[in-house]
Amino acid sequence: MSDADELICVVRAYNPRLNEELLRDAFAFGAEMHDGQFRHSGEPYFTHPVAVANILAGQQMDDATLVTALLHDTIEDTKASFAEVEKRFGREIAGLVDGVTKLTNLQLSSTETKQAENFRKLFMATSRDLRVTLVKLADRLHNMRTIKSMRPDKQAQKARETMDIFAPLAGRMGMQWMREELEDLSFRVLNSEARNSIIRRFITLQRETGDVVQKITADMRVELEKANIRAEVVGRAKKPYSIWRKMQEKDQGFSRLSDIYGFRIITATEADCYRALGAIHQRWRAVPGRFKDYISQPKSNGYRSIHTTVSGRDGKRVEVQIRTREMHEVAETGVAAHWSYRNGERVENRFAVDPVHWISALTERLDEDQDHDEFLEAVKLEMYTDQVFCFTPKGDVIKLPRGATPIDFAYAIHTRIGAACVGAKVDGMRVPLWTRLKNGQSVDIITAEGQTPQATWIDIAVTGRAKTAIRRSLREEDRERFVRLGRELARVAFENVGKRATEKALRTAAKALAIDGVNELLARLGSAELTGREVVRILYPELEPKRGDEVDEKRAVVGLPSDHVQQRGACCQPVPGERIVGITFRGQGVTVHAIDCEALAEYEDQPERWIDLHWLEGTHKPVNTVTMDATITNDAGVLGRICTLIGEQEANISNLEFLDRKPDYFRLLIDVDLRDAEHLHRVMTALEAENNISSISRYRDPALAGTRADQGDANLGV
């Protein structure tokens, strides 16, 4: 049986309606593209995509995801192009393959700042189609399973990246089995001595006590039968990395660690879950503080189960998870449940939660302006799902990561509550703000008017939300000081040239400098990132140095045959520096249009009339008329000041036309003769900064497409 037959056999077992022809075609295409390529181990490279597809078939994924797995490296590593994949397999699959390629190229293991920037991109890509991430996770899993063939330094790099990013991402998406395997494979590379030590201890323990798992499983089945509860009981020893992490968290040796065994009870109904819990607690003593009900309080990824720890046979602590079959399927497959098939149809599971909502909420909640380190810190904290549940005085439940403090609790309620926090009561007793909260505690935040976040809170807070809000508040304090200083510097700089630093002038300068608002402009002035001279120059530029030879206005446009007459289109009034095209008219020559002119739509079906043109480089004369639409206040001297401003920019007004006269405002069209696009920008910027000009914009009228912009423009081509 070929590899393709084996894969199809696995898929047909859960999806009899699979598109076998599509899978075989993808298999053949992938094998052809990767022909002659080999992995570090010496195996043919295509064995890797096949293994990735088999991992996803084990999660009962849809045809499109399996085809993507088979092709996921073709665009990146072979001669295949996106267009070729799209033509052969359709837009959906091509988009998924391209998405996996982009995730692969993010190079997440580079410097911390680059890693954080790429992490943001990863989440943006993930939110578009989560199947891209599922393929990438399966790809990483197989690479980790075969990592021994890589160089030691590369093994360590990939293992650390897997431990920091891919394992917690798999866990957050509800694929706990994959998270555990990724962690353990990484642990084998990063600390093989510790892992081997734990395995040796397990072997010794098993030799001394026998098969504890089998004995405790039998005991639980007996108790459930007594209570007339039909359920499946499964037990196992926990993974080496899970045990190692508990040893580090509790600062205990292996011999003192008790709950190294885990048991799962899968029932038919939710009611049976609670009946099974009662039977277990009746037979064995529950360990205080080790009970969690994720059925009544599900995790954000849809995980539902009851967790309890009891003192089992010979006093050994064992963890027991109790859930229904539906809950178990979500717990095992997580987000993959959204694309799972059974008997040829998509599986409907009422407990499945689409993690796209979590990713969207995360990317929206994280402030776009925060620095990359803050983003990475917030993402990593969000992804780890070990949580504590605390209550407000009104009984509302607040979910927080393990180790959270009252400061985190306060910010989780509202940023305003967090900022004004001065103290906290836990279960009615006053506690320090650095107190670590525990499950089930009631927390009352004490606030005071005028309180602001303290710098020491950064080290006390645990959640990304709290840390981000604290840092933002601390920055704002410095920012207010810089804004005050910047305002004074701006005032002096403007007065030196006989101008006033009005709010509108500063707003116009900020826009011209691509700065987000007046306060940001002033803050940069105050912090010496910008000089007052630079701000003044952008609004009122000094006279430019003596220019070289000017372009002959009759030869301003390049690309016309010598016998053609050229004229500027009155509809768009193009000026040198803008992209242009020509439209031919029989007996009338060529009309030059700006490339974004709306009138060009009329000639889209007449390509033979289009001519590619461009402006001759050099200094153009101020003979290109542009019409501006201005709304000005009806005050004495305003029109005169506008004319003066335009004159100061070495531009000439050739015509004025009043369109509307109101008691407070006039609307008029101003024809200004200009050199080029830069000259136009300077004039517009100077006018926009004037307080008495309510609005100023370039006037364009597609209805004028058949007339000339300037009767003096004829015969200007070369």
C-alpha cells in the first residue's frame, strides 16, 4: 500500500465522502515538486508533508486542511508559485498554503524585539483562518519528533522557540495533547539530563510499588459501579516535563511530589459528572484547595471538566478529571473540532468555542502603540491558561493567571479602578498589594481620588493588561511635562518668524510631518526629537536657493509624437510631479490627465487612445493653473491675508470666483499658477494653517473633461 493509499484509508475511516481525487492530485503534485530534495536525516523531503497530513488526519480534519499539509512547503521551497497552486487546487487551498508560508518566514526565534513584532503578525495571520495555524503546529510537531538529525545549536534554538511559542499556543487553542508532546520533546533537547532522571525515578517507583495506575483505575471503576454510574476510566503517569515544572514551582524533590498520576472519568451526562465526583470523594479524602469546576466556569477556549485531587491508594495523591464525552472531544482536539468530520459530515459540538474570538479580542485589547516587548509579554501571559478565579464583593467572577495580585484584579475590573487603587481586602482582611491571590477568594479594591499608578507596580503586576496600563500611565506623566515644554518652544520659534503658534497651525504641521496630533508634536518638541525650526519650516519654508535652468513650458511633457498638440485636462489639472497619461482626440491632439482622474473611466474600453506620458525632469515655470476650493470667514482683511499667503509661496492668483456668500462664511474658487506638485503642497499647507480658512481642498470637476485647463497650454509636448 502506498503512502497516498494509507492516508486516504485513514481519512475515509472518519469521512467516507472525502474528495479522493483531490488528495491524490495533491499527493502527486507535492511529490513532483519536492523530487530530489532531502531532509537532514537523509530521507526524501516529501515524507515530512505526508507525516504532517497524517497528524491532521488523526484530528479528523477537512480535505482542504489535509491538502494544505501536503503542499505547505511547495511555494516556499520549490519552483511552484501561488498562481500555479491556485489554478490547480483553488483559491481557498492556495490561500492556506500561502498563509503557512508566511508564518514560516516570520523567523520567530530572532531577537526579542523582532520576535515580538513577528508574534503580532502571527496573531493577525491566525485570526484570518485558524487552519493555517493548525498546519503550522502539526509541521512543528513532526519537526520536533525528528529533531535529532539537526545540529545541536539548531536543536536548542527550535526547542526554545517551541517551548516559548508553539506549545503554549497549542494549549491555548485547546489541543492539550499537542502542547504536552511539544513541551516534552523540547524538554528532551533543552534538559535531557533532568528528563532522564525523572524517567529513571518512575521506573524505580514502578518496580517498588507495582502498576499503581492499573490498581487505582480498578478501584475507581468499582466505586462508580456501586453508584450505578456508567463511565470510562483512564489513568496515566504525567509527562516528564509536567512533573519537572511542578518540582520547580513547588521547590520539591521527586520523592516529595505526590500527584504524579492523572485519571480521567468520562461519563454519559453532565449530571453523572457530579455524581461521579460524589462517589470519588465518598471513597477517598479530597485534598483541600485542589478542586476546580470548569463545567460551571469553562475556560475561554471551551474547556469543560471537573478537577479534583484525592489521597488514593497508599495515601498517594492523584488528580482526577471528570467530564462528558462531548467535553472530552473538545478537550482533546480544541480548535480542530471546528473542522472535524465524522461519517462524511462536519461534527457539531455544542461545547466547542472558536478561538478566533480569543485571538481577535487579544489583538484588539493590546494597544497598537505599546512597544514590542510589552506586546510579547502580554501575549505570553495571555496564552498560559493556569488560572485562578476570584470574586468581587458583588459576586462577579474575575479570571486571572496564577500568581496574580490585587493590582491585576483591579485592572481586570477597569483601568480606572486599577489606576486609583491604594489597597485591597482579601476575604475581609487588609493585605499588601503584592499578595498572590488564590482560587475562590473574595477581593475588595480600595481606591482614592488623585491616586496614580506607581513605578513599583510594574514588578508587582502579573497580567499584560495591568503592566501595559501602568506603563502607559507612567509615560503620560512624562508626556505632560514634555507637552508643556514643547508648547513654549513652539511659541518662541513661531514668534521668531513673526507668526503665532495657533492650535490650527500646529495641527497642520503635525499632519504635514505625519505625526499623530498636536500633543504628540509638542511632546516631540519637548523631548528634543524635533526642533522648532523644523516645525516652522514645514509651514513657512524659507526662500529656496537659486534654481538652475527652468524647463521650457512648451516641452514639459515627454512621450508625445512631434505632430501632436497637447493640452492639460481641465477636469483634473495635472501638475509636474504627478503621474500622467494622455488620451488622443482626432483633430484635437492629446489631453493630459492625472492618473487618478475620474474622467478616465469613460475611456477604459478604448485602450488604443491611451498614451503613456511623463513630465520632463527639472524646474518648471509657475504656469500650471490649479483651482482650489476654499471656505473662509466673512471678516475684514481675510481675503487680503489669503492673497498675501499665496504670494509668500511664490505663487500667483489668476482668478477668483465666489460660489456662495453667507453672513459668516464665503465659499470661493481660487485659480493659482504653480510650478509642480511640491509647490502645490506648500501653498495648500500654508493656507490650511490659517485660522480664518475653514477648509481648503483641490477642486476637480469630471464634467470639464472636454475643455482645456489653460488656453495657453497647447503645443507643450516633445
